[in-house]
Amino acid sequence: MKKKIVSFAITSILVLGLGNVVFAHGGGSENDWSFKEMHPEMNEQQMEQLYQDCHGSGNEKVPMNNQI
């Protein structure tokens, strides 16, 4: 009886663990979004300005977590 419980527990842990790995990697379809899809009302210039405001122009150092 004890062997069955231990076997069931180990099997459950492995199945749930592998399921989480597969779920985390996903098919990619939900993570494939573009900047234009997130902000359809913006034109190219507005999107570029938003990107620069969030990420900086490359010459300046912007803190990663943006906490002031």
C-alpha cells in the first residue's frame, strides 16, 4: 500500500512538473504581439517616441526597474 502511494506521488509530481514546463514554453501564439497591436491608435512617430521614452536613446543610462 505504501509503495502505491509513493509511486502515485512521484508520478503526479513528474506529470505536473513536465506539464508546467510545456505550458511555460507554450506555442508562442499568445506571446507573439507587436508594438502596433498593443497601440493601434498610434502612428510610427508616436510609437518611436514612446519607445525612446521607455528605453532611452542608447546614449543615456535608464534604470531597468525605473524606480525613482
